[in-house]
Amino acid sequence: MKLSASEKTRLKKRYGPWAVVTGASSGIGLEIAGQLASAGIHLLLHARREETLRAIAHDFHRKHGIQTRLVASDASTPAGVSAIVEAAKNMDVGLFVGSAGFGTSGLFVESSLEEEINMLRVNCEAILSLTHHFSNVFVRQRRGGIILMSSLVGFQGVPYAASYAATKAYVQSLAEALSVELKPMGVDVLAAAPGPVASGFGERANLKMDVSLKPEQVGVPILRALGRKSTVLPGFLTKFLVGSLRTVPRWGKVRIMKMVMGGMTKHQRAIA
């Protein structure tokens, strides 16, 4: 899926010339970065692996002639977040895409507390810090865009992914509120809430996803929605899943998600 010429022009004019994309080395972050590069928007790319970022930057420059800056840091640490802020100083940034994140799965009582806290720092604390920073930048310049990666699991509790779903509920709520607060100041905020996406996320979260979206199925719908919606449910699978649960009460959604997530984790024995 590709952006139309008119969409590329809109994105570059409204959110260029530079965009900051965290989690840009794989999955949805990489897909969105590639689409922005095709629109001629220069990129500050963030991820943990510098070698991977260098290869991506080289590819984007070769294909699209854009400029890139790289930040290889751990977003779970204050120093890692500060490195992104510092690298973006004196740059004409018009878009922030917060795509860095990871998930855990399984029984909460059997989880590693250290890993759960680390996820909270990446998925919530880093997003809070960076969104606060770029919100202020964009308000001062009276223009800008923010894309935060929510998830289908962020709309109700999800047994066997309790902490992960809670982090995405935070992101969803934050984006919804900021889309209203910042709109009069010229800043567009979008929560992107896809269903399961085939990427490195599933492997790290120890999930087996038999049916999933591909990153290239969600990147373009997300960018198209920026400035037009406060929440986007990208991809047919996402819309189908949301539609199927629309009339189910919240407690029922939790029970359904228990069966769905139980079938995707090694803790299937726990759903009986």
C-alpha cells in the first residue's frame, strides 16, 4: 500500500520538513518511516540498534534522497529519552511518531516484575516525556502532528496480557484527550489502534498469532487519518474485530479477550 501523490504533498506541507520516529527499526515504526521518506520528509530515526538504523537510513537516502539523523538509545531510560530530545534540537520538526514499545504475555503472577516495569517505562513513561516535549514545540510553532501507537487491546482488560493492555489503554486515553486540547493550537494528535500485526513484537511478547496484519497494511491508513481523526483502526482485520465486539458489554469483551489471548500464549492451560 502506498501514499497517493496528494497525500504525500499534504503530509510534507503540514508536518514537514522533519519527523521524529521512535521504534523505527522494525514493524509499524519502520513502515511509517518509509512512507514519510517517500513523501520527502527528512527523518530522525530512533531504535536501540545503531547498525540496523544505519542500513535503513542508507536505504531511505538512496531511494528518496532524504536526510536522516540517528539516535540509538534505550527508551526505557531517562538518558535514552533525553538523547532523542537533544538530537531534535535546532531541527524544524513537524511530526512525532511514538512507535517504540513492546509487550509481555502470560499470567501476571508469573511475570518478571523487572520486565513489566521496563515495559511500563517504554510504553508509557517515554511516550509521556516525548509527547510533552514535542507538544510544547508544536504549540510554540502553531503547527505539528503526533501519532501515538495504541492497540485494539487498549479498549478493555486483557487477561494474559494484563500489563501490556493497560499500557495501551494509557496511550489511547492520552491521545484522545490531547487531540481535543491541542487542536485549537494547530496540533493534530492521532491514536493508532491496530489489531495483531506480524512483526518482532509477537516474538518478544511470546505470542503465536495465526491471523495478523502486515505493517504495510496499516502504515498508510494511519498517515491518511492524521489530521482527520482522533483514533484510527487501521486494516480490515482491526475493523472486523472491533465491529464484532461493538455490541458486547465491557465485561463480555474481557471474557472474549481471555479466550483470544489464552490461545495465543503458552498459558492456554489457564483459560479453563
